[in-house]
Amino acid sequence: MFLRVLVATAISAAVFGSHTAIAQAPQPNEAYAVVHGWPQLPEGFVLGQVSGVAVDSHNHVFVFHRAENSWAADKTHAIASATVLCFDGSSGKLLSSWGQNRFVEPHGLRIDRNDNVWLTDRALQQVFKFSHDGRLLLSIGTEKTPGVDATHFNLPADIAFAADGSVYVADGYGNNRIAKFSPEGRFLLDWGRKGTGPGEFDLPHSATVDGQGLVYVADRNNARIEVFDAGGKFLKEWKSAELGRPWSLTVGPDDLLYVVDGGDLKPNPPDRGQLLKLDLSGKILAKWSRFGNYDGQIYWGHDLAVGRDGAVYVGDVYHGMRVQKFVPR
């Protein structure tokens, strides 16, 4: 009888799994490994929801987080804490921080070729350009006033840059469009509307531009990536169960496309969380990570960035509330 109980227990564990065992099981043949203990946070400090992450030319990793507003129902008050943190990519040491009493609902973060820091704030309805040390250089959009024209956004999500310095804004949550601006912030054109067809969007959550000037858009709620030319002409889409639901994407220094699949917003697990590397024809070259809150797993991966050394940084929003570093094995 005792032997039968042991066998039944083993079969049950093999079929149904143990939550603890599954959560901690290493993933075989993964292309990347998590760097434990990165970043080095000051004693007593915890991150809020990490909505944005980017790497500059000095291997400095910038993190945009929501601090004490992470769970705030009232999105009208500025966050008192520093919302922009700068870490050394190699050591994870905190180098600087800024953005106190400036932002309400942090969202997108990108760094341009001149190491300027671009940010979006959904509640403020604006896109901002800052110097490396936090000096405001440019703002686009009308503060706290939604709209869909040359001077208004409706919950803007992300920013991308063309080689000539042009700026693409994924004006995603409210307007379902991509808006293009000159380097000085002058409106040039826009495209997109809500829908499921070619060139339409249901939450364009992230955008990036390759070396040929093609624009890649993470059409989150349609679970696909759409590709356009610089004028907004639809070229192709990538959509598959293997790709999942892209939340954020970026073209790395190696001219490959990195994607975070944040999952399907289920209220309870199991869900999906993974990172992917694609070539620019859409072929998946590598996949790693999974849903969870252990090191190396992601829980609503919201944004990612790639350093010149090939390290991949991923920010977790919602329950994740952290940034992780992955390096090639």
C-alpha cells in the first residue's frame, strides 16, 4: 500500500507538476542567462513598476519606474521620488537619478544617438526629450489634454528614432496611430486607426526602426508585429502562436529584432512570458525566459533594451516591478 501511494504521488507530480518545482526549474538550451544580483539597489530601496528601460552609448542603463504611484488610483499627482534611474551596465551600480516631482504615469523610454533621454507620460499626455542628466530640452503634446492632431496625444506609449533624427511616437492607448515628428518636434504625418486589418492597430504599444528606415510596431492587442516604410505604408505583418503577444520591441546593435511577449493579461496564472530574438525577415532565432517571478522569469514584461555588448535588459511592470539583465550563454 505504501509503495502504491509513492508511485501515485510520483505520477501525480509528473502529470500535474509542483508549483514550486516548476517555478524554479531551469530551462534547457536557453540562449541567455540571467545575471543574479543586477542591479545593485541602495539599501532600503525598491523599484516600482518598471515601464521603460534603455541603454546609452556609455553602457549606462536607464530605468523609468512608477515608484509610489505604481498602484495609485489617482493619476493626477506628480511622483515625489526620482522616477529615472541610471545604472552602470556592467556592475549594476546606481550612478544617478532624477525626475522627482515631474511625472505622473511613466511609460515609454528611449535614448537617441546623442544620448538624450526620451520619455512618455500617459497621464500628462506628452513626450519629453531630456539631456543625459535630466535637463528638459523639448516637450511634444499638450499637458493633460488628450486629442488626435499635431499637438495632442491620447495616452502615448513609446518612441522610436530614424537615422535622420525623425521621431516616431506610438500614440497607442487612445488614438491607435503612429505619429512622426521632425527632430525639433514638428509634426510631419501620422497613420493608423483602430482595427484588425493591415495598417490598423489595437494598441500600438512599441515601435522601433531598422537601419533601412523600416518601422516595426508591436500591435499588442492584435498579437502581431506590423512593418511599415518611413511614410507609413504597410508592408507586412508577423503573427503566430510562437511569437505570442508582443508588448515591446527594439532593433539591437546587431541589427536583430528583440521582442518581449508580455502575455495575455490573464488575472491569474498560468500565463506566458518570454523573450525572443528575430532576424529582420521575421525568423525566430532564439527564445528564452517564462512566466513567473523568480530570477530569469518575467511577469508582464513591459519593455526591453539591448546593450552594445549584447546584454538584454527587461523591465517588468505590474507585479514584476523590477529590471533584469540577461547575457548570451
